[in-house]
Amino acid sequence: MTKIIIDTNIAFSAMLNINSRIGQILINGSKHYSFFSPEFIRSEIFEHQNKIKKIAKIKDEEFHETYELIIKNVIILNHAVIPIEIFKQALKICGSIDIDDTAFVALTDYLKGQLWTGDKFLIEGLTKKGFKQIVTTEELYLDFLNKDRIKR
């Protein structure tokens, strides 16, 4: 099963619209993919919950229900499981792009998975540095639809 590491912007997008492609992949894609994220994704989501609720036009209860629906298929890992050498390499890669993405890149490398992000600046920066373990929403959605058709 393909290991997909989701970054914060993917989680935010799903929280804002669970009916979007991103939301549907996270909710229904666990039969095709194993989703992972570093543990601080939780704190980032809750740190921005007021903004999410305002944009999505949802109240507290709906926010928590949506959060549970989105995160239930994501295996949350403590970044301490990542060997220090892998983390240092990710820090070297992300330092000039966005240091906040270091744990996502390190986890992707450690799990030998694919980083799912919609952050164009991050995608471009990582690609320029030779990091190729990236999947876009469009690529993942097409793969998801194809796998779903095959299963039927």
C-alpha cells in the first residue's frame, strides 16, 4: 500500500471542504493508501481553528466532527521516531524553502513514501533540490479514481 504523508495545507483544505477531492481522498482513500503525518499537525490545525471555522462557516461542533472525519485515517507519528541523520538531511533541504516543512520531508524520506502537498512553493523548492517523493492532489485523485474503478 502506498504511503502518503499529508502536510498541513492538505489537512486544512480537507477541513475547509470535506466534499473536495482532497477531503474525499482522505475520507475514502484508506483502502488504497496509508496516510501519515507528524504529530504537530494536530496542534497546527487547532492553532488555526478559528480561521478554519470562519472560512468554512462552521461552528465548534462541526469543526470537531470534521477534524475527526479527516484525521481518523491518518497515522500520526511522533517525529522522534525519525533517525537524526534523516532529520538533518531534511533540514538541509528545507532550510531555504520552509523550515516548517522539515518534519514532513523527513517523515516522507523515513517511510519511503510520497509527500502530498498543495504548496506550490514547496513543490518547486523540493524539486529543484532533487527531492522527487512528491505527489500532487491531481495525481493522487486520478490514481484514486483508477484504483476505485479497478476494485469494482
